[in-house]
Amino acid sequence: MGDVIPLIIKSVKTAVSTIKNSSSRAKKGMFAGVAIIAILASLSFTNTRIAYKVSYKGNIIATVSSKQQFNDALALVENMVESNDVQTVVDEPTFSTTITLSENINNTDEIANAIIDNTDAIVAATTLFVDGQKVARGEKDIVEQMVDARLNGFNVEGAECTSYFTKSITTQSGYFVASDLDDKATLESVVNSLDVVTKLYKTTDVIVPYTSTTQKTNEQVIGYSEVSVKGVSGLNRVTQDVVMLNGNVTSSVDVKTEVVIAPVNEVVLKGTAKTLASAKEKQRAHAAGFIFPLPAGTWRVSSYYGDGRNHKGVDLCAKSGTQIFAVADGKVVKAGWNGDYGYCVIIEHANGMRTLYAHAKQVCCSVGDTVKQGEVIALVGTTGQSTGNHLHFEVIVNGKKPDPAPYIGLD
């Protein structure tokens, strides 16, 4: 700069001396030249220069040293964008002359980036490759979100998960013309077809159901049932290595099982006795001399005396209409409807005992009748509080109802 300024001053002085000795028209031309020299000298001295503002789509996007610099930047854009249609989407710029500091002039890379940033049809996008083969292309954020959602979409909350694709999945980012991208539906179809293996290390609490066992007891009659030990389910904590393919379990290995709560198994007592009568009570019953109230081979016991529900008789299932016999001689004191017993016969015997025959379909005697042992007094039915054809038989001694089983030989 020190050598340039004296040279310019010398040239100006020479020009001024020459102007004084020149014609009027020559003077005007010379003055113009002097002005240009002065302007150039000023620009050189202040580090300013003539440049161009670039207006692109109505916005000033850069300052260039020449129009050729913009063309160089456009060529760079064509290299940066993977498409043959770049020129068709880039608008024509306009230029306006300006004087600016040299440091304010943009470099070619900055101008290229400004063109890309201000061209809506040019977008940052990602190409998806499967085993090295291009399968789809879309906006960078969308592709990355879809791939991540597919990869981690089968993870199980609360488990340590490791997921990977069964094939090599790679991506390559760059700039593309928007029309060259796949639509969202196509991207979803491609990404969701990728196979994913998910390995889980998980711990699960598993309910262990209790089992139920039966204990027989001859201290209760047949039909008696009671839970003596209440069952309680247990809890195991199971740790597993699980492998899934697209969310479907392909293998599962138990690594560790911890018993958190041991199950308590249920115990149910079942009665096996036909009667709980004592030996003395059985002897007294046998002495009564009763016969069985139904014909042989026509019946079965459906409920014994007591059986856990305070049952005061014995129930003998038989077909409807089966004959019912008087178990001993006696006098009929009840013959007809008797509330929950339905049609019922009560016979009073010589020894002061009474016998009761309930739920009959039909009564075959009347109050006051004297009946003989083995005489038909009624027919089996299901009247009153009954759930099926049967004879409900009771023995009544001094107003109390002992177990009738030994009286009719069921002990």
C-alpha cells in the first residue's frame, strides 16, 4: 500500500497539470478520469471494493465479488444435490452493484448453502440401504424416527432390552430434490417390513396357584365336606432370557426363580361314615326291628344324616312312583301336605317312636289308619322343598331326631 499511494498522488498531479493546458472538452474528460482514479485510490486505501448483492426469491442471500462467483456456487449446489433436476428448481437471481468491505463478500461455499436454504424444492434427506441396496429415501427426520420406532418398538417396559435388525441397515444423508423422495406410506411399508430381533432380560412375578388335597375322615358322615386348611396362592419371581422376532417369542430360558411367597395348599375334609351313632345307639336302633322303607334294588343314598348341613334324616333316591313301605306296625298320625316336606306321612309306633316319610308324590293312607309293617303308605315323589325324586326318612324319639341310618340297616 505504501508504494501505491505515492504513485497515485503523482499520477493525479500529472493529470492536473495536463488539464490546465488542455481544451474545455478535454478538460471534462480528464476530470472524469481523475475522479475515477481518486475513487479507486479511496477504495484501495479503505479496503473496500465494488461487489454485487444477490437477490434470490425476493431476499438478499449473499454478496458476491462477481456474477461468475454465483455461477460457481450454483455448480457447487449441483454437486451437493443428488438429482439431475437441480437447475429446474433453482430460480434466476438478480444482482445489484454495491460498495462493501472485502471481508463482507461471501465465499463460494456460503453462497451454495444460501441457495439450498432458500430453495424449498431442495431438502435434506436420508437414503435407506438394506444389505447395501437402496430401498427408500425420505426426509431425514422422518426416516430416522421410523427406523428408531421399528427397532425399539418391540421393547418391553421394565426389561433390559437389546434390539437389532436381522439385515445390515445403513443410511446416507444428503440434499435432494423433494420430488425424488418417497411418500410417507411407502417409507412406512419399507421400514415396517424390516425384521427385528429383540433380546430381553426380564424379571416377572408369577402367581403360583395352590393345590387342593382331600383328607377322608370317618368322624363325619358321607356328604360332609369342610375346608380345614385354607389355600393361599404363592408368588415366584422369575428372571428370564427371552428372544423375540418382531415381537413374537422364539425362545425363553428361565435364568433364576426366587420364591417370594410359598403357596399354602388347601386341605378339604370329606366324611366317610354312614352314621356317627355310638355302639349303644346302634344296638337300640337295631332292637326297633324296622325294615327298609323301599323295595330292594330301587334306591341309593343321596344324603346321610348331618352331612354338614344339619340334615335330620336320610335321603333315598328312587324313581317317581316307587312304593314306600311302613317300617313297622303303627298308627298314621299325619297324611297329607306338610310344608317343606310336601306330601308327608307320619306313623306312631307302639314303642312311642315315630317315623316320617316326606316329599311323596301320593299318599296312600289316611290319618287314623292302622298300618302293618311292609304296607304301602305312599309313592316316591319330589313335592315340597325338594330337588328330585326321593324319600326323606326320619326317626323321631321323644321329640328328638336321631340318625335313622342304623334303624334301617345303613350302618
